[in-house]
Amino acid sequence: MGQRNTDILNGIILEDTTRLTLRELCDACAVNAEFIAELVDEGVLEPAGIEKSHWCFTGYSLYRVRTAKRLQRDLQVNLAGVALALELLDEVRQLRERLDRIAKLRHD
């Protein structure tokens, strides 16, 4: 008989409910504050708070910063390209979610 995998993966989804300070986001993504500021200037991130010292980010920002970092490191994409790629990735995700909802409606 085949081996049965009974391991359970536990985790927390970090999206809109999680709030991160600029320092926490930098630490979690292993980047400096200047990189985050550049992503904000490019429109990749939208922090809550007016002043940089009081910026607050959602958990979804973690995904965006890590993806931006990988795009720059692995593909040498500039910040404008990173912004465009993230926008397109968001659109793909939204379209897939919409298709999943349609498929679910058809099966119900």
C-alpha cells in the first residue's frame, strides 16, 4: 500500500488583518527602508499613515515586497517593470478567483 501523508500544515494568512510597521516589513523581507520607500513612490505599496516614520502596511505588502525583490534580483527588472508585473499578477489572481467562482456555481 502507498504511504499516506497525514502531516497537517498550520499557518496564518497575512492579508488585510495584519498590520506591519516599516521596520517590521523591512525585517520580514530583508530589505532596507529606502527600498520600501521606492516601492511606495512607484505605487507598488500603499502605506497607511502620512509620514514615513508612521507608515503601516498590510500583510499583503509582505507578498508584494518579496515578489518585487525576486523580480529585481532574478530577472533584473527595474521598479517600473516591477510595478507593471505586480499589477498583471494581481489581475491574473483576480481572474482566476472569478473563474473558480463561476466553476463552483456550475457544479452547485
